[in-house]
Amino acid sequence: MRKKVISTLLATSMVLGLTACGGGSSDNGSSNAGSSSAGSSSASSASSSSEQSDGEASADLSKYVSSTDEGKVINIWCWNDEFRTRVEKVYDQVESTSEDGTVTKLKDGTEIHWTVNPNQDGVYQQKLDEALLKQADAAADDKIDMFLSETDYVTKYTDADADVAIPLDALGIDPNSDLADQYPFTKTVASDASGVQRGSTWQACPCLFVYRRDIAKDVFGTDDPDEIHAKVADWATMKASGEELKAKGYFTLASYADTFRAYGNSISKPWVESGSTEINVDQKIMEWINDSKEWLDAGLFDKNIKGQWNDDWNKAMGSKSKVFGFLMPAWGIDFVIKPNWDGKEGSWGACDGPLSFNWGGSFVHGCAGTDNAQHIKDIIMAVTGNKDNLITITKEYLDFTNTQSGMKEIAEDASFKADFLGGENPYKYFQPAADSIQMTTLSSYDQGCVELIQNSFSDYFQGKVDLDKAKANFEKAIKERYPDITAVNWPE
Amino acid sequence: MKKKKSITRAKWGYLFILPFFLCYFIFSFIPLLDTIRYSFYEYYRSGLKIVGPNFVGLKNYAGILGPDLFRYMGNTFILWILGFIPQIVIALVLAAWFSDSRLKIHGEGFFKVVIYLPNLIMASAFAMLFFTMFSTSGPINNLLMDFGIIKKKIDFMGSVGGTRTLICIMNFLMWFGNTSIMLMAAIMGISPDLFEAASIDGCNPLQAFFRITLPMIRPILSYTLIVSLIGGLQMFDVPQIFTNGQGNPDRTSYTLIMWLNNFLKAPDYGRAGALSVYLFIVSGILCFFVYQMMKDDDQDGSKKAAKKQKKLAKQLAKNA
Amino acid sequence: MKKENKIGNGVRGVVAHIVLIILSFMCLFFFYILIINATRSHADLQKGFSALPGNSLIKNFKAVANDGTFPMVRGILNSLIVSSLCAAICTYFSSLTAYGLYVYDFKLRKAAFTFIMAILVMPTQVTALGFLRLITNMGMYDSLLPLIVPSIASPAVFYFMHSYLQSSLPISLVEAARIDGSKEFQTFNRIVLPIMKPAIAVQAIFTFVGSWNNYFVPALVIQSKNKMTVPILIATLRGADYMNFDMGKIYMMISVAILPIILVYLFLSRYIIAGVTLGGVKE
């Protein structure tokens, strides 16, 4: 309820901010959490030096901004148009976006310039890192003001020593009150080692078991989500059901990569502990390796499908495929399964999988050296900290958004239906799944570890190499990727 | 008299080759020195932290020099030679056919144009097409199944042989046209009189090919060999895209430059530098052999210089 | 005897035609697939391969043409600029260097020749790191210049030109020109270059193609969207995002990207064949 008041306040303040801007007012921003959104939005006047009169926060902020005068260009670095479309949808200062999607004009004349580089092969990070290292020497309008990161490598940028992502409280956002409605694990993920939150996301990505209703009926005689959940309640049950599916010529899941996140999210220690240069392969990962081998040999995976994001995997989501289901977050249903599905709408269903885990998520950061601190704050609040806006995003793009109360409302909203899932409301399952997610074991080496362990063991699963050889290949690959890694420790 | 003249004109010689050497010095030589220098340092980036440069002597070299270096060198060589042999054989045969006046090939112009076409597609796009074609649920498997040639889908990319063969086929397709054109040119440079004389002496086309054509085009064959060898040593795009940078299964299609690329991406300037120096040494050794070959050819060539002038005149007349 | 040969030739002719047809089929097959795929929508492509064209040609083309994140027209223009300039300066300066080493006698002549032959085999990638640092220090990072200027020093093209000169330029011709009062530089431009036309044509197209398809160096050097060349754009699009991938669009983009170069090739192909033929008389 309190959140609602704040968001209404925020909404009003934005209008106020606009008028204030037009009138050239130099209202002071306030670092006080509760009313910060109202106060500081009005301070977005370009000519004012309001930041200096701020309290503690601005003292902090001065370390991170190159100029307290708001610049005319906001450079945002990202890897696709996902964030842009969300900003256009809910940030009420947006006037228009150029047809080619490279420049968004704001009402106060400021322009957002979008720099898009592909995520694949680490190109995005490579280019971003180069640019961040040159940030100090770049011209004011070329400096990065905001950038995005993914869960797999968010830690690299929120690192306190690197200090490239501005702490939210320096921007005038108090994570404890302003972002109280966000899922706690998303806040943990975006915080540095000492708990200072340096980024914020508009989505949480709990995964469900998304299955083909026709196959469910054929094998189990029902396509009811709760009954199907009973068939996949845990790995052992799922394996037993897999034998039933196999008897009828179906595969339970597409490939070993599809289960990786479920195991990988519940590791007990980070891949690399802070300060260490050794990789610890968790017992959970070994379980994944053993189970995957077992499942593949048992014929529960389609052995023609090697990993994800390839042609064979995409085709496994088509109507001719024999694959029963996928473990997918909300974005996976809408952006991966849906475009690849060529059958009738409503052929898929969703239910809880064997366990709750998170897959994906894009974090928004203010970039040290910016000259648009005010806009950054406004954008972060509008896209990630405003319940109404988040609900709008959910309704528009089917993202599972980062608002606990909002998601609860949608989960309980009987009128909310996903046609693609046969009229089911998947949020009924997403919402509790998100509540139980814990993510405490991140390290800045995660992306390489996650990617390379899957690649290296792919050969092992297919019987090309033995376990020791696969381990050796992983060690080789990880040391190539991260020169500072000195050893890889395998569990007994 | 002649010598005197040359001396006065020496400055022109220097002047004419100046742009080449200046450009080479700036864009290749300085970077090369830089690369060599950092090969002695520990210098890399981990996340956003830059480590080094700290002088570590030969540590990077020691780290690189292991069974893996020779393994990847072996992979590179295998991938090159398996592509090069069919390429040179087919190119020789085609060149012989195209330049054989007794053999009337219909649509000769068409074929000559078409064989070079694959060279126009960029390697990465070509690899991507191949990947789609030969994936387990791809059209090649479907076609083979439909015609009943195979009963079970073949996992081309899952086997060492399959992956290597496909990479070699790609390299072959991309380069055989180029090589054919080169060799054709060389064969056309051989005096027709030689073939006529051989024919009168009762030589069949096969004998003529081995006794006359091959020895006569040896220089251009070695040129082709060198160019192909350089290309082979630098093999990167095709296996990189085709195996998604992994060189799988078990790194059997992992080439030297793919390895270098991994260090460049890290980025680890130290180890990338050390590997570059090794590559440079390998190139140097290859270059030495090649240079020996060239020298022989040159001597051979100078003797026949006069003859060639005549042939050229003829050729020009024909083309005009 | 003669008859036997004739029969032999007949059989050879048949074999030759069969082999040529198979090879041409293999060569053209990929272009065919590419074009067919470019006419199909992502959903069609998902269903599997088809030998018949789909009906999304215009849709895919529009998707390629209107995407500001991947400015295709701009990319083709950049590639045309880079490739043409590369081809031009590479062939000109290689000819100049070859001529300098062929016609003039000077102390370092032999050393210079040996040096160029030595660097002929050096992979570009070896110097990539230093090259990038150098470019950055010179302020040429993210500009098209570092893609063009270094092609002045192309050992392989030089070697070809040198061989060509050996076989086709009698020194007497140069001396005759000198007697006529032609200046050294003038001799090269007015007399030697025209003689080298066929060799230049061949190397121009080879360089053009090489530069057009070059991915390694541009990927290192180019950052901003409006300076990207075609191969980086395609790689960028391919890797762009699984969330809005559209294979139809990617195939269309590749098709659009190779169209200009095929046109250039078809236009120059007659010179290539004639040119190599002449260049081949070098040994």
C-alpha cells in the first residue's frame, strides 16, 4: 500500500519535474528516501547545480559524476532493444525514438543514444570494458552514462574495487525503502561484496516447467498443471516419468544444458571465492554432470541436441519435435518457445518444475563518470522501482517483473490469462517460485565457468571423452579465459 | 656505363620502395616489436582489473610450450593438408582441361566464372550455411533419410572425422577456383610447340601432363603452395564459426589462431604475445624452405627468360 | 593412333563435363540455398529445409533495410569505400615497389627483396595486439583508415607483381623511355602501369574480395555502428540476440552483402581470366 503511495507520488513528480524544468526552477533534490523521487525529479533542471546542496548522498555522488550539470546526451550501452522498449513504454519523459531505434528524444531535449553490441562471444563486455577503461578521457557526450549487465557477469561490474557502477544511494535511491518491493535476491545479486547495491533490475526470472499439452495427454492422460507438476516434482520423480515418456517415444527435456541452471543456481559456494584465484567446482555441478550423463544414456534427452541457442534446440520447440518440455523463465516462454512454435496456440502449459531457480535477468547501472546523474536516477526508478510501471511491463511484454506485491496481484488475478499457455495464468506458479529463490553465491567468473563447463562436458556426455579428459579440457579452457586462475578444485 | 647509370638512379629505387617499407614499418613492425616485448611480461585483464605489466622472463613461453602447442599445430596442419590435396589435384585437372585445346568444353566461360564464386562469400557466412545444412535435423540428413541412404541420422559435427572433413570441404570449395585460375594461367604460358612435339613423339595426354605440364608450372605450383600454406597457418574463421569456437569434439579441430584468439579475447597480452612469437618462428621456418624453393625456381626462370618473352608476345596477340 | 587419341579425348570430354557440372553444382548450391532462405520467414525456416522459395522476400528485405541497429546500406557503403581504396592503393604501391626492385640496382636491393619474401608468410594475427595499441595511440581507433592504409605493404601482391614484371617488362623498354626524356616517375605511371593492367586487374579483384570479407581487423578496430563494415554487421546481427532472432533476416542480410561483390566480380571476371593468363607467363 505504501508503495502505491510512493509510485503515485513518483508519477506526479514527473509531471512536476517537467513543469519545473520548463520554468527553469532550481529546486533542491532531497536525499531523503521516502520523498526522494518527488524532490529530485523536479531538480532535473539542466541549469541547476542542485546536487551540491544535497546531503550525504551528493558528497558520494561527486566522486562518480564528471559534471553536475546534466549533459545533453545520455549514452546507454546494452545488447538488444529490450531495455529501450521498456523505457519507451514506462518512462514518461520519453518523447519519441528515431525510426532506426538508435536515438530516443526526451521531453526536455536530452537525447538517449543507444549503443548496442551483441552479447554473444562476449563482444558486448569486451567493447564495454574498453570503453569503461577510456571513460575518463572521453568527451562529455561520449561518456557512458548507463549500462546494462546480465546475472552471469553482473558481479564484474558491481565490484567495489572496479567502482564503475554508481551505488544506488549515491544516486539518491535508497534500496531499503525505494526498492523495498523488489525481490530480495535481485538486490543481493546487484550488490557488491559489502552489500552496497549498485544496480537494479525490472525483472526476476524464476523458471517453470513448460510442457506440451498434447504430449501430456498422450502419455499421462491429463494436461492439468498441478497433475503434471506431480510428475516432475523432483529429479527422481521426473526421471521415473521420463521412462513413461520414453516408452511412447518422447524425450523429457531437450538437452543437458536445459537442466544446468537448476543445478548451477544452488551451488553452496561461489565458483571463485572472493580474493581467491582457485575455481571450486561445486558438488551440485558434479551432480549435474552425473545426472546428465545418466539421463542422456537413458534416452531422456534428445542426444541430437547439443546445448542451447542452436538450430536443433530451436527446432525442439516446433510441432514435429518429440521433446516434452523445457525449464523456462517468463522471457523464455515469450521470446524463445513462442517464436519457434509452429502449431496451434494454447498447446503449451506451465507448472512448477523440480525446483525453483533463476535464469537470466538484466541489471541497469549508472556509470561512474556520467554527467546525467539525475536522469539515471529517474530512469532506474521508473523502469525498476515503480510498481505500476512494472505491472504495465508485465502486461505488455509478459516479463515477470521485480515487484513482489504486483506479481502477487497478477498471480491472484483470475482475469489474467496467457493464450499461448492455453488460457493458464503462469504467474500463479512463477510468483511463489520467485519467492523461494536464493542467490548468494555469485562471483565475477561465473559467465566463463557456466559456459565452459557446459562446453567441456558436452564431449563427455556424448561419449567422446572420459570424465578425466573432460575435466582437463575444462581446466584448460578456463585458464585460457581467465589468466589469473591458478587451480581448479574438484570435489571428492 | 650501365653500372654508372644505375648508381645515379639508385635513389629512385629507394624512393619507389619507400612507401611499402614505411608502411610496413609502422603498421607491422612496430606492432610486432610491441607483441614481442609483452611476451616477456605478465600482463592481462581480469574483469576490469588490469594486472601488470610485470616482467616475468620466459614464463609465458614455458607455459605455452607444451603438448597442446604441438597438438593444435597438428590440427592446423591436418585441416590444411586435407583441404589442400583435393584442392591442388582438382585445380590441376581443371587447369589441364581448360587449357587443352583438343578438349572442347562447352560453356567453358561459364564454368570458369562459377568455380571462383564460392571465394566471394565470406568464410563466416559459408561456415554458418554449412552448419545449418549438416546439423542433425538439417536438410542433408533429411535428404539422406528420404532417399533411404542412411537409416539413422548422422551426427556429422559430433565426430572428429565429420567435423574435420566438413571444414576441409569448405576450404576446398572456397579455394579450388582461385587455384585453378592461377594454374590455368601457368599452363597457358607453356609453349604449344612443346605439346605438339610430344604428341608427334607418341605421348598420350597423361604422359604430356606429367612430363611437360607439371615440370613447366613448378614455379607457380610453389607459389600456390606458399599462399595456401600461409592461409592454412592462419586458418581461423571456418573452424571458429563452424565449431562455435570450441574446436570440438575434444579440441580436435582447434587451430593455432583459434588458440591465439582465445588469448586475445581474455585479453592476456603476455601469453598471446608468446604464442605469436612461436607462430612467427614457425612461419620463419616455413619461409626458409619456401625461399630455398624460390631461389631454385628463379635460376631456372632466368635461363628461359628469352623464351618467355616470345610466348608472352604470342599470348598478347591471342588476347587482343 | 590418331583415332585412339580422338576416342580418348571423347571419353575425357565426357568425364570433364561431368566433373565440371558436379563442381559447379556444389558451388552454386550454396548460393541457391542462401537465396531461398532469404525468401523464407523465420517460422518457415524453423519447419525445415525447402528447395522452393518462400514468400517473405520483401518482409525480410524491409527488416534488413529498416534496422537502425544494423545499418546495412551504410555498411555496404563503408565496405565499398574500404575495399575499393584498398584494392587501388594496394595494387598501385605493390606495382611501384615491384618496379623499384626490378628496374633499379641499389645496394639494399637484394636485402629488401629477401625481407619482403620473409614477411610473406607472417600471419596478420601475430601483430594484432600491437597493431590495436598502435592504432589507439595514433588516434585512429574506430576509423576506417587503419583498414585501408596498411594495405600499401602487401607482400603477396608485391610478389605477384614482381613475377609479372620479370616476365612482361623488358628493361630495354624503360631505357627507351629514358632516352625519350621521360622522367622516372612518369615512366612508371605512363608506360609501366598500362603494361601491368592485367596483373593489376587480377590483384585488384583478389584484394577487393579479401578486404570485403575481412573480419578480423575491422572487428578489432571498429566500434561505432556507422563505421562498421559488412562482415562485422553480419556477425553483430547473428550474435545480436536470441530474443528477437530472425534467421530469414540474417540470410537476407548475407545475400544483400554478397550481391555487390558478385556484381563487381562478374563485371571484372573477363579481366581476371585474361589477366591471370597473361600473368601466368612468368614462372
